[in-house]
Amino acid sequence: MSNQETTANFTTAEMEETIARISSHKGVEGVMIMNREACRCHHSIDLDEDKAKTHSAALSELTAKASHIVGLLNRDDELTFLRIRSKQREIMVSPDKGFILVVLQNPNVSEE
């Protein structure tokens, strides 16, 4: 492979391209790609380092618990997407084998 930094099967350039593509959608406030251990690989969310670590750890733990519950309901099934919505924000989580993609979105953007 090239001399680009790689994480599992994704290069830094591919991750940044994915973040840029998703960030261009209406209402998207930030995107984070992290590994299963809650280590942020790349992000566009404006958080200080301590808050970013806290959010990453919480989302990683929540994803693991949601995945476990899906497995309890049907051991042949697996979590593919998790959506959390509040009055002001929507957090969309897409777990993969090695990574977790998180998108923070304002669901009320069309109302502004």
C-alpha cells in the first residue's frame, strides 16, 4: 500500500473523503470515525480533547450494549444502525467490524 497512514483497511484520505461527503449534507453538524475502543481516528466535530474522549467512550459503550441487546433478541441478527433523537439533535451511529461512524445532525435545520 502507499505511504499514507492507514487504519485497518481505510487510508486517512478515504476517511477524510467520507467525512467531507457526509458533512456536506444539510443539517450535519459533525462526523466522527472511531475504532471499537473509542479511539477517534478522524472527526469534524468541534470538541476539546476531554469532551471528545468522553463522547467517544460513551458512544462506543452504547453501541456495544445495543449490539448485545440485538443479539439477545436473535443471535443470528446484528446491529447495523442506531439512531438517537432529542428535541435539538440526532445522533446516528453505524457500526462496522472495525469502526464506528457517528453523525451529529440538527433534525430541525429545514425549520430555521
